[in-house]
Amino acid sequence: MSIKTAFIYSDDYLHYYFNDDHPFNQKRLVMTTDLLRQLNLLKDEHIVAPRSATDEELSLVHDLQYIEVVREAGHTDGELAIAGSYGLGTEDVPVFRNMHEATALIVGGTLRAAELVMSGQYRHAVNLSGGLHHGFRGRASGFCVYNDCSVVIAYLRKHYDARVLYIDTDAHHGDGVQWAFYDDPNVLTLSFHETGKYLFPGTGNITERGDGQGYGFSVNVPLDAFTEDDSWLEAYYEVLPTVARGFKPDVIVTQNGCDAHTFDPLTHLSASMRIYQEIPKLARALADELCEGRLIATGGGGYDIWRVVPRAWTLLWAELSGQRIEKNIAIPVEWINKYQPESPVQLAPTLLDPEGLFPAIPRRSEITTKNKNTVEKALLYCPKG
Ligand SMILES: [Zn+2]
């Protein structure tokens, strides 16, 4: 059955653009919406335009001085000397023209999603350009200028006094969001990611559990490199319902980075498309069970824009808009023909990865055991239901 879900989108999202050589490439948004349209899953009536976040809204999380520097850097030709002190002008976050305006629109898109869901007009809302989970209070980091996830959570706290469950399934630790609410018992941050041993940002250890009143309200599940679907999903299905039922949120915010796929060039996890079918299924079921469906979904990382992101986010949207795809289906030939000429890799012919496509990982049982231990420890001090 179809349900009322908003797809927040504007072509202006494409202005969040670092340079041609940067792995963060918003072309993935174009490819995703195109695929959704061709599969007849996305229609004009789903689409809601974003708005810009105001400085006041951004400053719920970010320092005003930082906001000023972002604005100035994006309006200055040549280098702004002070930018480096704020994490700008680095290899990860190069300065680009109008970077303040481009990022404020993304944050505003996630705020719009929150307004639609909290007013009861929509059951769920999706802002795929969001999910900039590495942005800090006063510093850009990991391809993220402002942190829309943190701003929307602060906004939900301030305007709706809501208890917020944040679920982050990006392969990288959701550090910016965790640190922003580290001592807040009304915000529970839960991150499933590749261990920080060999991956940016290096944090997300099980022992990062929160501080003061917020102790137990930061939950981390750092998975071993080369973790495959079964072990990834075992951790997800073991931890998420337990924590969600214990915490009893008023609203759920999800970050849906899809860089845990084995094709992703930046990380070392070995998941297939199957986890992207399961992730939103459980998140949505818990939102229905615990908070009258209130669910705000953002995008996030995803650096195989050809084979992974459009398919993963198609599964996300299909689930959240009540158009669940149970069986594997073919990717429309027109879509493949349109993008294959510019793709450096062979595009996938089906929405899910057929079983047996990827060779088994040699240390499989060792990794599975390690992850089981991680799950056990992750659940030690958090709310449990
Ligand atoms: Zn990531």
C-alpha cells in the first residue's frame, strides 16, 4: 500500500560540488532520481522543494564564526588564509564557489523533511542530498561542510522537544553527530560502521558511550573489515530493535550512506545490495511501532556512483514510500544505455546483486565471531527494550 512520503529534491543540490577529481559526486542524485522515475517509483507529487537553512538554524549546532568563514570562503576568489583553521581548503573539503549557500540548502532540505513529518502531513520524508555526518561545530571534515543530521536533531529538540533516535549505517563512523549530542540523554546516536583501525575518521570505538547524563546514549558497532551481509545484518537486527525499544524515540533520523558495499572504492566492508534492502525495512517498522511512523531519512557516503548508489537509494525510497521491492528486478535498458557510455565500469543489470556474485571472504568465520563479540559489548550500557 502506498503511503505519504516526501522526496525532498532540487537540481540546485548539484551545486554542492568540490571539483572533477573529488570522490563526492552529486551526479549520483541525478542517476538515482532518473532510475526511480524509469521504474515508476517516483512521481511529481512525491517531490517537495527544499528551503535554505537560516544562520540561526545552522547555529543550533555550528559556531557563528565558522558560518561566516564558510560564507566568505565561497565568495572569495583565490585562497582565504583563515579557511585552513576551519578544515576548509583541504584535500577532503576544498573551497568552492557559494559553498555556504549550497550547503545551507541541503541542511534546509533536511529541516523541511522534519517539518513535514512532525506536522503529520507526511509519514516519512527523504532527503538524499543530506547525511553530511562528519561536519563539526566549528570545522569542516570528511567531505562535509555543515552537518544537516546534527542541525535537524537540534531543531527537533528545540521546536518539538522530541526524543531523537539517530541511526547511521554509513561505512564511516557518524562522528560529527555523536560528538554534538555526546552528553544528551534525549538523543541516542547509533552507528554501524567499519572499525576505525584503517578507516577515516578512526573513531567509533565501542567504548565511546556518551558522557555525564548522556552515558549509554552513544552506541557504536564497529565491524571488522571485510564483513559480509550475514554478519552485518546479524549485528543490525540484534542491536537496533533492542536499543530503539529501550530508548522509545518520538522520531527517527537515519543516515543512509551506502559505502559499505564491496564495490565501494573508499572502504573495506564486503556487503552486497541485500543490506540496502533490509536497512530501511527495519528502520521503518520500528518507526511504525514506536513513533507513529515519524522517520526522516538522509543520504550520506557512496563512492561507486555507477553500480551502487542509484540502486541502494532506489531500494531505500521504494521501502519508505510503501512500494517495497521483494524480488530482484531488471534495471531498465534505457537507463543503462544512458549512463554506460560514461561509466568506467559495467553497470549492474539488476537491482539486487545475484547470489554468488562475490567470492567468499577467506576469514569469514573469524570475522563473524569478532562481530558477535562487538555486538555483545556494544549493548552493555545502553537502554534496552
Ligand atoms: Zn561514508
